Amino acid sequence: MSDWEHAVRSELRNYRGVNDSSEFTLNDFQDFCRDRLEAQFPDNETIDASVRRNLQEFRDRDEIEFL
């Protein structure tokens, strides 16, 4: 598992715990985790794109569902 994949999975768990919901908009999720991911990956200038890519990969593996 890549560092990014692990980080986004961790943020998904955190989001569900804080919001008591598994449903979210992309913007809400990115707003929720952007600061922590920027701190974790300071050289990445495309945080939102990296989050989208990982969510799409999870979707493609049937791990999450886009509504």
C-alpha cells in the first residue's frame, strides 16, 4: 500500500468517526483532510488531485461507491 493510499484511507476513517457518516461530498472530504495531507506531503502541490485519484482507485476496486 502506498503512503498516499494509506493516508487517504486513514482520513476516510477519521471523517466517518468525526461526522458519524460514510457519505460525503468530494469538496467536504478534501476540506476535512487537506491541511493534514499538506503537512504529511509537503512537496506535493496537487493535494486535491491526489485525493481524487486515490478515491477513484478505491471506487474502481469496489471499496467505495460514488453516488
